[in-house]
Amino acid sequence: MTRRPAREVVDAISTGFEEFTTPLREEPADGPIDWPGYREARSAAEERTGEKESVVCGTAKIGEAEAVVIAFEFGFLGGSLGQRTGDRIEAAFAHARDARLPVVSLVATGGSRMQQGMRALMQLQRVARAAARTRAAGVPQIAVLRDPTTGGGWATLGAGADVILALPEAQVGFAGSRVRPSGSPEAYTAEAKLAWGQVDAIVEPADLGTALERWLRLLTSPSNAAAPPPGALREASLPDTGWEAVQAARSPRRARAVEYLDAYFDWREDISGDRCGGVDPGVRCGFGWRNGRTIAYAAQCGTPTLPSGFRTSARLVRLASRLAIPVLTLVDTPGAANDAAAEQAGAGGAIADLFEAVATAVAPVTTLVIGEGGSGGALAFAAPGSTWVTPDAYFSVTSPEAAAAILKRPASEVPALANQLRLRPQDLVQLGVARAVVSPAEMP
């Protein structure tokens, strides 16, 4: 893979780049630990790259959005983090907080600078502290993982960002290429990190500017107004019985989450994964643009929700709340996955995490039940006091089949139990579970 210089990457995605003037700290010629030959290595790096340090920091316009840009120059000592690198990154984050500008980190680094020993490693603490203060101030952070993104650069600016994009085939991992165990090279790629829920998307270099512009627009558009519930996408009458409600929700002709999202938003961008090894293909999370503002979404797609789905949704709700962006959740699941793999992956803790995220959200959360609402695995996605339901959906303490098993009733009594559970849309409104049954959507 050809590694492009930092300024070339910045010029390709932005306009009007203005570099910060960060004073260079005084340090011995051979660095803080008097490393033999460090002076010559630095001089050679400066001559080769034209840079004074391994990062270039400044402000730029990415599309119409202004941002603070932190770009690593890999040609300067492998993009390694040293004391002066930390100075520049810390100053860049301070400017982002003062100016209320989002941060875009274009990462390409081999990790900490060996020639500065522990002084270099300690820069990770400075970077982490600066990023955390910026996060607490409600300023969004986007990372772009270039080749390579390893060591402390991955474990701070990369993995700690709100949205993580990666270039195809980029090396990504905490262990650099010279110190990782032999075998399984595919584990240290952007593609592996995407599959394992640690990267949100892989973006082609030619599309990077456009992708960043869309993300910056989405993440910097706060709103106090709650998301309006979508209208129903199928004409349907209210069911006469509970069993009819269950059958309607299970019908293959019923509209699913992706259809609702496509109809609701002008355009949208997904996030992916729980950041700790899991992706649930049955949950879609992200941010969308609707009528001139951003709304975040977490949508169940009709399958049993995995622990990673709950954790990804909790990540989405917390991020949206921190950025003052309203949230729409779509409920559609027969229930949480309850097999041995789900238990091993921490199903209970993951569900609890989402319950807490919704309960403590500062931004308003709106819920629409669009299909099956199966037990606590569905309720974790629902906003108390702000839940609506479509005519072809149901919500229940558990499925009628599970209720029969729990109560030791024969299968023949499942339809009758569905009636007893009072799970129809109109029952949910009467019980105070839902505010109303939504009307059909106005289609363009």
C-alpha cells in the first residue's frame, strides 16, 4: 500500500488548511533519555518529509464543515508519538474545545517513539486526557485509520473516537508488525476490525472527503425536539384478537426496519459494532438526515437481538445524547437471544447497559413498535412514555408460546393465551404502554 504524506491526505479531503503554530519544547539534542543517534535520525526525518514533527495539526473546511484536523506523517520516524507530538495533539484538542469544532484524526503511526523511552509512552496519557476532556465538552471526534494504525495511536485517537472509519487493507492493531505473534496476519487489518465491531466503516480513499463531510454534518447538528414517530408503512386494520395481532406482526408482508429507515430519512450513515468484538446483523444503528436535522436511530430487524446488538445500541444512544441529537428506536424482535453463546457474551449485562443508556439519556428518545415486541429484549429499546405502535405489531411480557411453556399449558392454548396477554396495539394504548397507534405514512 502506498503511504501518502500527511499534507497530501489533508489537501485531498479539505480546503483552506491553516496549521497551528505550536512552539517546540526545548529538549536535549538526543532526546530526554539521551538516545545515541536520535539527533541524526530527527534531522534525516525533517529533511525527508519537510516536517518538524510526526503530526500536522490545524483547521480546515471539509465540505462546508469546519474541523480541527490532526494528520500523522508516517515518514517522520514512523509517525511515532514523542513529547512534541503530544504537545501538538494536546493543543489541537484545546483549540477544538475553545472553538467548538469537531476533531478529525487521520492516523498513521507505528506507536510510541522508542528513542524517548517512557517519556514517549506517557504521551498516550496526555492524548487520552485531551480527548476525554473534548468528549465531555460535547465535541465529536472522528478517526480515519490509515496504514498502519498501531500501538498507542490505535489505542487512543483511533479506537477512542466516536466514529471510526478505515481505509481498505490498512494495518490496524495494538501490536505492530515487528512485535506481533507469527500467524493470523488477517487479524491485524481494517477488514477484521470491521467484522469484529471495532470499526464503523471502510471507506475508499477517493470517497473519504465525501464520507467525512456527511459525518461532520450529522454529528454537528444538535436539536432539542424529539424525533416524530414514523407513520405505518402498510395499510392494516386493528386486530380483533391477540392471536391475530401476533400473526400480523409475524407476517412476511409486514414492513421491516430498513424499509422504515429508508422512508424516514433523506439519507443516513450506519455505525457498526459494540467496540469489543461483536456485530449484530439484526440491529441497525446510526445517524440520519431528516427535514434539515439529524436524528440518531437504533432499530431491531426482526431477529433475536444479540448482546452485541444491545451494546451497539447503548453506544449509539449515549453518543447521541452527548451530542444533543434526538434518537428514534424501532422495536422488532421475538426477544433477546438466549442460547449459550449469548449467555457467554453477557446477555444480561448488555441488556442492562441499554436500559441504563435509554433511562439516562439527555436527548429525547422516541420509539415505534413495528413488529414483534418480545419481552425485555424489546423493552430495552423502548422509551418510557414516548412509545408508539403500528397496527400490525404487538408487545408482550413474553411470546404466547413461551407463556404456555412457563405456565405448563398445552400448545393448543397458545392462541387463547395471546388474547389473555392483552398484547394488541389498542391494548397497549389502553394499558399506557404506548401513546397511540400511528396512522399510515404519507408516501411521496
